[in-house]
Amino acid sequence: NSDIIKRAFRHAERDLEKNADIDSSFSGTTCVMVFQVGEKILCANVGDSRAIMVKENNKVNKIIPLSIDQKPDDPEESKRIIENGGKISQFEEDGEKSGPFRVWKKGEAYPGIAMSRSIGDLIASTLGVIPVPKFIEEKIDNDTKFIVVASDGVWEFLDNQKVTDIVMPFYKKNDPDGACKALIKESTEWWNQEDVVVDDITVIVVFFI
């Protein structure tokens, strides 16, 4: 039931707010959850982690997004943020803009969050960044091969097609553990090449055999 899941996400944020040992003023998390209910898959997503389903028919792959990255510059998301006193722009230094669009408090240089929904990030939550998930439902059929659920550290440099190309050979030999390790290895190499830090890299791969 989507209402129960929405309440669970809100409760998670309230628990963070009440926990004196965790300062979630400028810290929070994405969350992408995938449930199998009979012959259907239900995905609940907050933030920019991502899930995809891959089907194959006559050796042709079809990639089905189970979630959509929630970014501040999305028209639906930006409307809510602006109405709550937020400003949406890229990081700017010496007149030069760079990076993704972020949420800022008007006239201030914070919080600078690059998502329009999250759990935690309590300062951003006053500006319309909400912990309410969005849902996508998809049917499982004989063409369904696998699902990949991964944190944003994977999708930063690997698009849906690249992830599918990496996982498919491991699907053919029924090695989901190998698929996870290959995605983690490829993602880490890209981060080390492109940045001085490595973002969270978490991967779950589910095969339908």
C-alpha cells in the first residue's frame, strides 16, 4: 500500500529529527525500494538513487526505469521548492556556474542540495525538499531478466545502458554476485578518474531465472 510506504518514509525523517546523536540539518539520504507483489514490481523512490528493470525478447534488450531521479530543476519539483522560499541554481563562483542544479535558501549559500526529495536534510526540508516517495509499478513477465537497484554513486558515471551491458553477461551465467562486483569496480574506477572523492556505491542485482 503506497500510503503505508509514504508514512514509513515520513516516520524515518521524524526519527532522524528526534535523534540527538545524528545531526541531520545538512545531512540526509536517498532511498529507492523495490517490492515484488505477486507478478508486479512496485518501486518507491526518494532522491537520485535509481532502479531499472531489464527485459529481453529475441535478443533485444528493453530497459524500463523503475524510478526517476528527483532533481530540483524538474518543473513539478521546482514549483514546490520555489513556493516554499527556495531558489534553484547551479553553484556559482566568480561568475562561473558549474555542476548540477541545487536548492538554496534565497540570499544564502546553503543548503546547496542537488535533490528535490530526501530523508533528512532538515534545513532543505523547510524549502520544499520532501521525504515523500514517488511510485512506479511494472509487470513481471517471461521477458523479465533482472533488476538493478543502486545508489547514486553508480549512476553518476554509468547510464542505464552501460549498467545493462555490464550485468547481462553475468545474467547469462547466473552470477549476480559477479554482476555486483563488476558494477562496483567500474563505478569506483570512474570516480577515481574524475573526482577526488568516491560517492556511496551500493548495488543490488536480482535475477529472474
